[in-house]
Amino acid sequence: MGRRIDIVEVGPRDGLQNDPANLSVDQKLEFIARLEAAGVRRMESGSFVSPKAVPKMADSPAVFAGLDRAKPTRHIALALNETGVRRAIEARADEINFVLVAGEGFGRRNQGMSPQESADMLARCAPLVLEEGIPLSATISVAFGDPYDGDVDIGVVGSLAAQAQRAGVAELALGDTIGAATPWDVRRRIDRVRMEAPDVFLRMHFHDTRGAGLANVFAAVEAGVDVIDASCGGIGGCPFAPAATGNVATEDVVWMLERAGFETGLDLGRLIDTAKWLETVLGHPVASSLSRAGAFPV
């Protein structure tokens, strides 16, 4: 096909934030370096959130300080509020990803905000980012379902997307934080967001909690989305989303797309090796299928 699908690697942030293992700064930097060697050029390398709420990310300033800035990687910092945004700017983040929330129950537990309050916070923080010349993206978390409140109104997702566009967000991710989406949900919400925020590039963020992750990637790509979040090894989860498992595995997504003729620019063999290395430092198996079965053809 020759069409390019870009992968945003979220393993160093979303992948590690809820894992039982406690990696050192040096181990996190080695993880990032291995991903860079596999061709990753854009990744979430940490988050600037409350260390009490997400202790696994408390060392993000040290991780950003240790990055090899000579490499062509764009390192994304996640933030939820003005304090986090200012800390991310201070850490010299190449991009800041701001989290909006589509569900009331999850929003109160994850960031202490309602959906509208998260949009208001973005409107307040966006000028700080844009004045620094830093690219600003946003993720609408629990865009397909809230672990506490159930189904999420598609109108709320559309409204948040429209407000993100007005705030100056260049790219918007729809986050299936708890793995509740089906391919049909994916298409409906993509269509709604395109109607409400036609000037924003779309990215999709899927968790594989209920086994539909790769099917949802397929639906998004078929709908014309060219950017997909994924986590090496399929590691991940959210401290505030009960029973949520990891993101779709980077190597599984890359294998599926490249078998179909899409280009990703990533080295599948190195990704599989990195997933196997992760098992040694995390001390437990990872979820990805290719880390066990390997690629085909062999």
C-alpha cells in the first residue's frame, strides 16, 4: 500500500506507570535507547503528575535530564494541569500531551476534574505551551467508557474535541483507557470528532483489556487515522482504572500493519528483542503475542 502509519511509543510512560516493577532511571533510559535503536522517533518518555498519585513517574525529571538529545527522537511529556505543564517545560519536553477526560467518575479520581473542568484547564495551560514554541497535543481519556460510570456520551467527546481545537491543540488522541471500545465505536467517534474538530489531526490510543485492541487499530486505520499509540511488550495500565491492562503491543501492531503493506519505519526484530529484555528487568512476562510467537514468516 505504501501508506505510512506512525507509531507513538508510550511504553516508558503509560507502560511503566502501573507496572509492579520499579525501574531505575538508568533502566528507563536503557528502555528508551532500545526503542530508539528500533526506529522509534516519537514517544511518551514520562509524565509530570503528582508523585503521590503516580509514584512510578516521580523520576520523570531525571529521565528527561538523561535523554540523549542528539538523537532525532521527539520526547513527549504528559501533563494534567498547570503545575505539570510548567514542570514539563522546565524539563525541556519536545512535546506536551495534555489529558482531557470524558467521564466524570474517572476524571474525579484521575485528575480531580470533571470533563468540562479538564477542558477549562487546557484552555488555561495551552498559551503557556504555545508561547514556548512547544507542540501541544491532547488525549481524551476514557473516550469509549468510564470504569465508574459506564458508557460515555459521544456528545461529550465531540465537545471536548471542539474545545481542544479552539485551544490550539494540533493533534488529538482518543483514549480507550479501559479497553471498552469495539471497531464500530471507533468509527462512530472518529466521525463525530472530525465533525466537531475538523482541523485537528487524529491519533488513537487503545488498551487491549477485552481483546479488541488490534481490531480497533484496524478500524482506525481504515477510517484514515495515520497515528497510533502503542506500548512495547503490551505493558501498561492506569492506577485509577480498575482491571485495565496494557496498551496494544507495539510489535504486534507493527507486524499486522507491515504484513498488510503499510510502512511504520520500525525494526520489528529489535522491538521483539526489547520486549524480551523488558521481561528480564520487569521480572514478569509481557503480554505481546510476538514476544512469544515471533514474527511470520520466520
